[in-house]
Amino acid sequence: MVTQRQLEEREMRRQRILQGALRVYQRDGIEKATMDGIAKEAGFGKATLYYYFESKEEIFVELLRSGWEQIWESVESILEVPGTPRTQFAAILKSLAHRISRDPAFYGFLFQAPTQLTGLPAERQTWRKHQNRMYGVLRGLLEDGIAQEEFPRVDSELLLRAIGGLFHGLFFLGTGGQDITDENMDLFLDNLFSGSSVAMETES
């Protein structure tokens, strides 16, 4: 019978492997990463790695799944608090910015690594359901905010570009060494939407 202590030790080893893989990713990227390199970085033999994971892809997928699940859980908790589309949208971005400032390497991985794992079958891209739900919520809040005139009018194509590109700006906001206050989050949103509005006027 497996004891609670044994379960905890297994989880500690598993987390060491994931953290080792993250360091290898920062140094080598996914394509050049190897199970040998991850094992060495985690301080284990390859046999231990293969006990927990079948391949380096499975390790990186688990990092993505757990990370995006954490993000989605934080979004859920924000949506449970009543608010306007703008206040909820800003609260989600502020939460993400705080997370990025605490662990920029991990959140940089979450935003960048999916583009390097596009060859995986859809059923193995387990992080996508959390990622897609979050993007869907942000899009819904933007559309509701536009309908309620909390945000400027932006066409659907520019709306999608804004959602897809805002995390680059958010990454710099979260790692720029400044406090993430309601005021600079409002400024961030104003800059985001003023840029979208200008682009819309230029294209019309």
C-alpha cells in the first residue's frame, strides 16, 4: 500500500522534473531539449524521468496544462465577483500581470511554447481547453463592454487582434518593475483601445 509520504515524495519528484524542464526550455527551447538534458537539470537519472513521463513533449504539455489551468481558475474566481465588463476585464489582466511579475520565465513559457508544439494531435493539447475558455471570456467581456459603451467601438477582426496581442503588452507591464495599480491598468487599457480605434479609423 502506498503511504501518504510516498505520494508526496512522488509529487515532489514530478515537480522537480517539471521545473528542470522549464530551465532546459529557457536555455535550449523545445526542439533542442532532450530527456537527457531534463534529467540532468532535475538531478535524476533517465529511468526516473521515464517513470513519470513518456517523452519530453509530455513533460512540456503537462507544464502548459497545469499553468493554463491555474490561469483559468483565477479567471473563474474573478468572474464570481459582480462587476461591469470593464472592471472584470481589468481585474483579469491585473491578476495575470501580477502572476507574470512573480514568475516571468514560467508565464513566458505558457504564452510562447504552444507555437512550438503545433504538431501534436489535438487530443494531446490538453492546455487548449483552459486557454480557449479564457480567450472566450475576454472576448465576451470586450463585446459586452462595447455594447455598454464602456469600451470604444472596434470591429470583430481588430477585436481578435487585440485579444491575441494584448499578452505581449501585459508581459512587459508585469515585468517592467512598476507596481500594477488600478491606475496603470486603466492606462494600459486606454492605450490598447486607443490603438485599436486609430487602426479602425485608418482602415475605414
